[in-house]
Amino acid sequence: MSYTANATPDGSRPVAAVTGASSGIGAAAARMLAAAGFDVVLGARRMEMLQAVADEMGGRAIALDVTDRASVEAFAAAVPRLNLLVNNAGGALGLEPIAESVDEHWRTMWESNVLGLMMVTRACLPALEASGNGHVINIGSIAGLESYAGGAGYTSAKHGVVAITETLRLELLGKPIRVTEIDPGMTETEFSLVRFAGDAARADKVYEGVDPLVAGDVADCIAWAATRPPHVNIDTLRVTPRAQARASVVHRR
Ligand code: 8X3
């Protein structure tokens, strides 16, 4: 699909920052937003991959580790003009039941999905407000709307994202900033490969016999929400493959 970015109040080219933009949903969103007319700033840790993605669309690649406050603040300082922030960085580690929880997995998931999202948002809010027409899009998950066995480290973090999004909507009411949450279900990216520490066979099993969402399907939701007229706030978008009714209820061929 093709979309067109809203004109900015001062007539400048709208700027979009996307975190976790070196691959998957983040990279696909950056491409689609660039096609819609945004000047795209891409943030991620893996600089070589990030630069390659940015080069495709004439975007700007800036090193960003959302778990590191200095890195977050340097990223925000590099985008003094900002209309759209897509908080996409995050992910899952492991699938252990609570009785066998791995502290390090939980810590990393909370630091990237929750604290990271908070720090990036906090650092970018002044520029978003000053733009006169700002927008924050948080990439949540159906794991933020329901729970599943083995998923507590991730589901609790994504439930945190829902709470942050709702709070942000309340706190920003009356300011020129929209707040959207997009909650994808099963999406075939590096997500499962990372979750299972590079075990490709286990990751492939997640998508076996299903047509999962692909990164572009979620990017399409992001670009659509971002390009609605400024007075229209898409609050929450839950998107799953046709074959997925709940996080753990999936029809396989
Ligand atoms: C990804 C969706 O169901 O694997 O955020 O948790 S799920």
C-alpha cells in the first residue's frame, strides 16, 4: 500500500525516528515511512546492518542502544526536529515457566521493552511537542493483551507497554501528540530466532503450517496509522494472522 505523510505545520519535511530499525518490523516500517515522504532516522545497535537499510532509502542511521541512557540521549539530540517516533526496539528471550525463570532474560526483556521505550519516549517528547503535530507509535504485542505459559517475562513486559501507552495518552491529552499502540501476533522476523538463542529449527517450528504475518504487514499498519489526518488518533490496532485466534491458539495445516 502507499501512503502520504501529513504536511507539517511549518511546511518542513516530516521526520520519523524508528528504533530497532536494522531488521524486521523496524526496517520494514522505515522503508514504508520513507516511501510516504518521511525523512527517516533509523536507530539500532547493529550499525552495519542499520547503515545498509538506511542507505536503501536515503535515511540516516544512528547507533542506538535503548537500554543505555547516554545512547538514548545522544540519539534524541540527533533528531531535534521530530514528528513521529516508532518505538519498535525490543523482543523476547526464552520460553521458560516462572519456576525456571532466567533472571538475565527477564532483566534484558524489561530493560529493552519497558525501560528502553520509556527512555526513548521521554527523550523525544520535547521535539515531538515542538513539531506541532507529533505522534508516538508503540509496537506492543498480543502478548501485552493476554498471557501464555512460558511467556511471563515477555508478556509482563508487553503488558507494561500497554500501561505506558495508556498513561501517555492521558498525560498528553491537550498536546499536539497522538499516541498509538500496534499489537501484532505471530510475525515471522528474527523474533523467534532471538527468543531461542539462534536455534533455527526451534524458531521455524513456531511458524510451521501457518502463514504468519511478515514484517511488511505490521509496517503497513504503522504507516497507515501515521498517515491518518492529524485529528485522528488510532488508539490500538491488534493484528494477527488469519490462522491465529489467541497467542497460543493457532490453526496449523
Ligand atoms: C509476538 C507475539 O505471541 O509470540 O510479540 O508473543 S507472541
